[in-house]
Amino acid sequence: MNRQIRFWSLICLFWIISTIVDRLWWQSYAGLPAWDQAEYLNNALEHGRALGLLETGQWEGLKPLLDLSPKIPPLASLVNGSIMALAGDSPSQAAWSLSIWNGILLFSVAGWGLQLRGQGLALLSVVFVAVSPQILHLRSDYVLEMPLTATTTLALWRLSCWLHPKQGGQWIQAITAAICCTSAILVKQSALLILLPALLTTTSIVWQRARTTFYQLIAACLSSLFMILPWLRHNWITILGGTNRAVFESASLEGDPSLWTAENWIWYPRLIPEQIGLIMLMIGISGGILWLITLRKNLNLIKDKSEVRDDRFAWLWLIVNLTLSWLLTTASPNKDERYISPLLPPLLLLLTRGWWQWGLWVQTKFPKKSKPELFSALLVSVFITLPSAWNAQISRLTGKVKGPLEEIILNAEGASRNTQPKTMIVIPSTPDLNQHNVSYFGRRNGGQLIGRQLGNNAEDIRSVLAKAELVLLAEGNLGSVRPTAMLLDQAVRTSGYYQAIKFFPRKNGGSYSLWQRLAEAPRPIKFTKQFSKLANQLAEGPKGLEKVFNEIAREHMIDGHFQYQVEVRETAIRKLANNPNDIESRWMLALLSILTNRPSEASEQFGALEKLLPTNPWPSVYLSIISLIEWNPWKAAAIADRAQAIHNYPVLEGLGDLSAVLSGAFWRLPDASRSLPTAYAEINRELQKSIKIDPQE
């Protein structure tokens, strides 16, 4: 027992030391969060407010909470937002959450190392993970890879414990593994790149085991489904769209190598020496080769019979899943140096075994000496790995330029909780100033200022000049923006609608300037009137949809708080109270329900419109689609089939066949194979008709 206490006390000590090192770094950090970092800080702020833990926030129920994570799972933001409530919401204070995730990682590596061979290997592995340059970098970079690395490592270890042929097979191990796997997925979907091979391996192993283990697998799957389902069911459409954008579109835009090129397969291996240290890699690989030779010769190099032997199953589990996860991650189209981070802990565990083998070799050569393997490895790793890691960290500190963002927020009167909600249109997009960190600093301490970026097309110019109150411009480099952003910049300066409040010098040359709408400029037209016209266009089907959602997307940039929605809802409800058959109000509420992701409310309005517009097929089409979104294909098929008997419309026929197949009526597959292409052609025909009618659109 005393040995166990000493061991876990040492792990705690390593965690405390690494936390102290991290806090010293954060206390010296003077930069501003860039795009991704600011976005994740924003997410943490939003979730902290939705939980009622941060200023100006309050608990409004589960649905509003799930609304905040339409594309990225919520677990990391929930944890980070809760820690913000305790530590504070500045970047360095919010980074305390990274120390918590680092603690989970180190304890997971320690537990896994214990299983693989024993305390010596576990301690050495924890030290190597703690001083790894890439892990050190993640502990000082506010992105999701630190919590992702921690939770995937924990999940792989707990799966190994449950599946162990001698020590596993317990119900509590199965449920714990399920919770850990689910937690990893609820941090980021890319956890599946690491866990999917492990889950497939788990299924194949369980299939050959006793019936009890199979029941445990079923219970574990049901537990995971229960935890994931609320978020997945609420946001599955935006999850699909967001995953496509993040994985496939980003890969194309960034010019990442194709799967079928040699460059793709060496993309991550070439980063490993820098991410874990060249000396670590060389000694680990050579020691691993020595280990394999030893195993092949079946030599027992351990003189101390009390020494814990290697666990064959645990090592096989690690190596197989490390290999398969590496292949799956490499096959993913979108490449980034931090995406391989979740595989570094199991890789470092494997390399540590190589270091350990060299220690055993030294023992055989110098049997009268005291065991040198742990102490020599520790000294070498610290004195060789740390300098390169610290050089990188120091260069990040000295290379950061702190822009005038906080001064800009102060001049925009957005730093106080007492100000009215405001939206600032941000034209430049640079690491030190972009729409994400404007929102973050504008909402700290209960602030109500949100940043939004426009300038992607010429239509943005019209919207900004007509409605925007605050615009931030740049003199000099605009950063990563499209050429149309330059046109928007010039339009704001020359329109006569805005005046510059103040110019803010930039340390690397140029300046930023804050512009406010003049009192004598044309007053913005309330979007409520325009919204009612847009909602009515839903009755026209596809030819009205593109314009509807393009206009609303621009309005959501101008009005980042979506304040128009309150007035739209109140206006429509007031009209319906006087006249329940008011068609315009029904369309308004239906569209509003779609925008706020409230399918049950949308169903109510489309159901009413079916009766009010008996000759229009589109309320039935929308109602059937909404039923599919709610995972009710049986209802969707019934609605579409009933409406098809009335309207005889190809889109309804295709929806009816598709919904029926999804509900289990596989005998309608031949009908679906015929009707779906026809429905698609009909939608295209409607879209082409709209182009001919209105060529400007």
C-alpha cells in the first residue's frame, strides 16, 4: 500500500510541477487569442453563461444549452466555462482548464503504464509526456486538442482494462469505459479517428468471449447512446454540414495533400521528431528493436524476479490501436500538426518501453551497479528534450504582438455589462484582431459586444451601408480576407454614413480604425418587415429559399444578437391572436422556428398552413422534411403519401418513398430509386426558373 501511495504521490508531484511551469508561461503571455483560440474561449463563455455560472447568464433549459454547440460537441466548453466561473475569464485565467485536462492525461498515462509493465515504466512515461514539446505546446494553446488528447488516452486505457483476459470483464469497467469513450466523442468528433479502430477491435474481442461480456458491451453502447443522443438529435444537420466544411472543404482550401500521394503518408511522420524530440525518438526506436530481438531469442534479461513483467495483452492492444488510429488519422483529408496529438501519449508509452529496454541492457552489463535506467532516462529527457521545447515556448512569447483590441472594445463601449447589446462589423482578419477575439473581449465580464465579419461578396456592402452601426477597418494589412473586403472597406470610408471615432496604431505598422454610423445617415429599416416578405417566399419552394437564407445570413452578421427575432415573434403572435388564419404570421413563425432549431414548433405552423393553403404542396413538403429531421420517418412517410394523393407532385412522391424506406419499408426501394431522381430534377427545374425570372439573384 505504501508503495502505491508513493507512486501516485509522485504522479501528483509531476502534475503540480507541470502546472507551475504552465502558470509561469501564462503569467508571461501578453498576446491575444487568434481565430481558433478566441472561438473556443467564446464557446466556453457562452456555455458558462447558459449554465448560469458567469455574469449576465442564466439557466434557461437544456434546448438553449444545446443550441450553443451546433457543430462541435459541448463537453469541453461546459467544463471550460465552469472553470472560468471559478478562475476568471481572461485568457490566462481560462487556461486553468488546460491544467485540469493535463492532469487527466498524466494520470491516464500513469494508469496505462502500470498495466503495461509496472510503476517504473509508468513514472518514466509520465515524465516523457510531461516534457514532450507538442504536449507542452498544447498546454499553452487554448484549443480542443488538449482535452481531446486527455480523454482519448483515458478511453483507450479503460477499454484495455475492461477487455483484459485476466483482470477485466467487470461491469463497472464496462460502464467506466463507455463513459470515457463518450466523453472523448463529446469533446470533439475527431475522437472517432482514435476510438473507431478500438471500438471495432472491442467488438471482435467481445464476440469471442462469454455471454456476460456481450451483455456488458450492449449496456455500454446504450449508456453511450443515452449520453450522446440529446446533442446529436438536436444538432445532427448542422453537425453534418460543419463536419463537411471542417474536413473536406478546409482540406481543399488549404491545399492539403490527396490521399493517394506519398506526401499524404509522410505528412505526420515528418512532424514526430519535432513534436516529441529527436533523441527521445532515436533511443526509443532502437530500444524497441532491442526489445523485439530479446523477445525473439526468448532471453530473460530481468535478474530481479520481483520485477513486474510486460503485459502481453496490454502491449498488443496499444500497438494494434496505435497503428490503426495512425492510418485512419492519416487518411483524413484535413491535415494540421495538432491533429496527431491524441496519438502521442500511446506512442510515447511505446517509445518509453524502448528506453526501459536499454536500462535492462545496462543492468545486464553492469550487474553490480544500482539500477540506472530510470534516473539516467529522466536526466537525459529533461536536459535534452526541454531546451528545444522551451525555445519554442519562448519564441511564442517574444513573437506575440499585442494589438489594441482591448482599447478598441473600451472605445466601442462594449466592455460593460450595463451597455446595450451591440454588433461590430470587423473587416480585417488578423491573428491579433478578428471577429472571434472581438466577441470574446467584448463579452468578458458580462459585456454585450459581438464581432461579426462581412465582406465575402458585393451584397455585403449593401447590407452594411444600410444597417451597420459600428464598423472596424484597418489601415495597412487586412489579413486573410477576400478582395471584396477591400471594396467594403472603401465603401464605408466614402459613403458619408460613418465617421471615424478613433485610430489605433499597430506595432507592426498601420492602424485600426473604429467607425460609427452618423445620426444624419439613413436610419436602418427594421428587419421585421423584410422578414415577413422573406417568410412568405417559402410558399414558392426552392426558387424562394436561396434568397431567404442569404438575406437572413447577412442579417445575422449585422445583428449578432438576433434581436429582430423577439419582435418578429411578438408581431406574429399578436396577429394570430386577432386572426388565427393569418397566413403571413404562420409563415413567419414557421421560418423563425427553423432558424432557432425548434422542429416541433415548425411542425405546428406547417400543419396549420397545410389546411390554410390546400392547393399549395409546399407546406406538406416542409412538414414531411421536419418529421425526418425529428427522426420520425413513419410520420414523414404518412404526411408525404397523404399529400401526394392530393397534389400529385414529384417532390412529395420522392419524400414519401425515401421516408418509407427509412422507416423499414424496404419494398419501396425500387419506387425510391425512380422517384428521388425525378424529385431532384423537379427542384432543379424550379431553381432554374427562379434564375430566369430574377437574373440579379
